[in-house]
Amino acid sequence: MVYHHLYSKFAKQDHVRAGVIGAGAYGTAIVTQDPHTPLLSVVAVADISLDAAKGAYLKAGFEPSIIAYADSVETADDAIRAGKRIYTDKPLLVTELSAVDIVCESTGIPEASAVYALKAIENRKHVAMITKDCDVTVGPILKKLAREAGVVYTPVDGDQHGLFIQLYEWAKSVGLTVISGGKATDGEFIYDAETGVARIVTDKPIHAPYQASITIDPADRKYLEMIPAGCAPEYVARRATILGGLPQPGSYDLCEMTIAANYTGLSPALDTLVHAPLRITEIPVAYCEQAHGGLFDRSGKIDLATCLRAPAESGLGGGVFLVVRCDNAYSNHILATKGQIANYDDTAAVIYRPYHLCGVETSTSILMAGLLGIDTGSDDYLPRYDLVKIAARDIQAGEVFGNDHSPQLTARIVPAQPVALGNAACSHLLTGNRASVDIPAGTLVTYDMVEEPTDSLLWSLRRQQDQVFLMQKRAAAAPHLEKA
């Protein structure tokens, strides 16, 4: 990496002071890396739980004597000038501090996230957007507003979609053709061929109807062997049935891939994504074009993979991957024969990063924004796709919609539509709001099925985003439609 060269030669200031809003697992990891990260200081942490905000500093090893509570901008700025780190239960305060260069928004609550991000931008602070629920809903307009304010709005290293965007940009910069790409789910399927038992390794709780392990019927075990040439569609379809009793990807997985699609222009082959259980060696076999034995009708697809491996094999570690080729025959020979894992006819190879370190590695995005004034995403961030929801069970009028972890709803990725009655509702405009009608299981939730909250900044920003991007796109297409 050349980060140290960039920082030493091109930095616009000599240090970055960050404020973290939301001291959950991700935000806390940013704080705990502070003592070990050159050029970065987390000077403020906010959370509605004071114990969580203060606890982030204590977990980082800061002495209690230099941690101070603040409930006003004046008190906080004075404490920071005196060399203290402040914690607060007033998140907006962080966006107003003169001592903060960049706000790391990690509340996980889309409405609150929009409020804090916009306020930070208005106060000329950079924003590291960790709350994907907000980013997938109004990220493009926030990025545009930040650019107009002369500050940075960035996805973050550590989150899978942020890492994937960088891997994609790297591939394009060296002239690789991206056939497909995506992220690995955090859970991995471990299959013991001797016992016929498949189990999941995950840090997430397992809820019915899923279970932690299943025994594979002897007649089905061949489908968990390496996919033979020309058999990817059959094997992937059979595995979906055979391994369906193990926990499957969640709405939060599709959320990250929606953001990545909006940054890269890659498109889902299915609105649910394929999310096949695959060995690393099978990714280029299955996730290439049909002409070469894969699943996709053409290149440029985005998807998920759940790593399928033997107990002693290494996995994907919740990392990210690309399936690529070189369009020059000699270059492609190099790609396919110098240690990369290729498909059967050497027309595609997988390049992967087998880890994502969450807040532990987010400092690169924070420092790139704070020192250099650049983001670690891409400039082409457009509302191409929306994450939308399907009722997983009957929902009663007046019932509150849950978030991406709720079993109440399942997710789909569809082309973005503006807020309008009858259109599919962007999923996180539902979160925390009430159903206006009874919604039968299996129904796509549309805007006329949700009670719009009063004075919602998230909804307002979404309408602004629609006006700036979707309406302009339709207007630009109108003359062509008339000619046709």
C-alpha cells in the first residue's frame, strides 16, 4: 500500500480528529484502534447510552482521568483543548465541534443517521458513512451535498461494500474486465464428507426454521463435491435445496450489495441474488457467463456467495471477490496461469480478499478524507437500485415495520423508483413506521401501504434525491422515447 507516501507528501493537515456517533460494535472498534493508528485521534464519542460511549474509550485503554462528559459545544471544545476525550449522549453536539474534522456515523438507525450526516455536512465536516441503512436510501444525495459543501462523504474500509468498491475500482484501473463480483456472507458452510454433516460457522444467533447443522442424504452428497464442467446451474440449484435448512443470507447482505451496485453499475441477475454456496475454487466456475458454463447471461453482475468448505480448508472470511478476465489473449494467459483460480476453460479467474475487519481497518477511509480530502468509494454513485421488502408473514394495519434483521420482511433488489403511491417502497423508509393497511404474506410493500412520518428528514432527502437523479434521468430519456 502507498498510504504512508500519500499522507506524508500530499496531506492538507498533519492530523485528523474524528468524532464517532454510535458506540456499537463497529464504532467502538474505530475508537479502540485510535491508540495504535498514526495521524488519527478520536476526540468525541456519542451514544444514547452514556455507558456505551464512555465504554468505547475504556476498551481502548484510555485512562479515566482524560475522559470527560460534555453536554454542550463549549464544554466539549474546552475539554478537547485541554487534552481530554469527550463522550456525550447528545449526538448532534459532535457535528458542531470545531475540534472534529470528520464524523463517523454508525448509529445503524436510518432516520437518525440522515440527521447527523446532513448536519455534519452543513457544518463542513467530512462524513464516513457506516450506517448502510441510510446510505442505501439517500447516499447519492448526501454525497452530492457534501461535494457542493467542499467536504467528503465516503463509504468505509472495513464494511464489505466499501472494500468491494475499492477492489472493483482497482480491477478497472489495471484493465481487467469484471464478469461478476460481490461479497461473502459472514457465515460459512462447513461440510464433512466423511460424516455427511454440513454445519454453519457464524457469530449470529440462529432462529427457526433454520438449524446449525444438517445431515446430507447420501443421494445428495455428490452435489456438494466440486462442480463438474458444464454443471453449475444444476449444482447450484440442488445446493439451494439441500442446504436450505442452514441459515441463509439476510436483508442486510442484500443492502450492502445494493450500495455496491449503485457505486459500480454492476447489476443483480436476480432480485433476490443467487447467493450460492460455493467453494472458492467454484466461484469462477459458477459466477461467469453461460457461454463458459456459468450462471450469468452476460458480464457485469453482482451477487453473494456463502463459502462452502471442508473443515481443514481456508475460507472467504466474509471478504469480497471479483471474477475477471483479460481481453487480450496473452494477458489472460498470465491471469489464468500465475496462481489465480480459473474456471474450466480459463476464461475467468477469481480474485478475492478473504477478510473484512470492520472498524479495525476503517482508519484508511477516515484518513483519506481528513488528510487528503478524497473518499474511498467512486465518483459514480447513482441511485440505480433500491432495496425493497416483501412481507414474510401477514402484517396487520398499524404494525411497525422492522429493520433488516427482522424476520417480518424479506428483501429484494430492484431498479430504483421515486417515492410515489404504488411504487415499491425503499426498505428503510419503512423502518420504524407503521403499516397503513393489512399486508398479506408474499406482498411487495409499496408506498401506499406505509404511514409516512411527519417531519422526516430521511423521507425529505429521498424526495430530493428522486428529483435530482431519477426525475432528471426520465427527462433526459423523454426525447429519445418520443423519437422512437
